[in-house]
Amino acid sequence: MSAMYGRLVGLLVDRFEVNRAEIGPDTTFEDLDMDSLFLVELLLVIQSEFGVHIDDDAASPGDTISQVADLLERHTTSPASS
């Protein structure tokens, strides 16, 4: 798995108290009982912690942990847009 995947899992475990054993690359946020409101909060924390800008609607509860990690990876490696 990528470093960003590891950072995202660490954030979910440390900041949101998700059981690490419940998280896998194909685990969706729905699997973790997390709704769209949770995702907005998560994306705000990610913006603060990782220094990237992600739109509030960039992820959905049906997305997997690895999909969101890939999204973050793309945002951290692509040039910032205004």
C-alpha cells in the first residue's frame, strides 16, 4: 500500500477512533458506518493535516479507503490550482 494509504488509516485510527482491524483497502466508509457528514469532517481534517485542498464532495460513503488514498495522492502530487 502507498504511504498516503498508511497516513489515511492512521488518521482514521488515531483521530476518529476506528478499529484498525476493520480497515482494509476495499473497506468502504459505509462499511465503517460513516455517512456523508462524516466524510465532510474527514476531508476538513485531511486538508488541515496533509495541507491539501479537497472539495467537500470529492468522496462518497461508497468509496473505498484505497480510492480516497489515491485521490489524496493525486492532490498532493499535482500542482495546486487556483
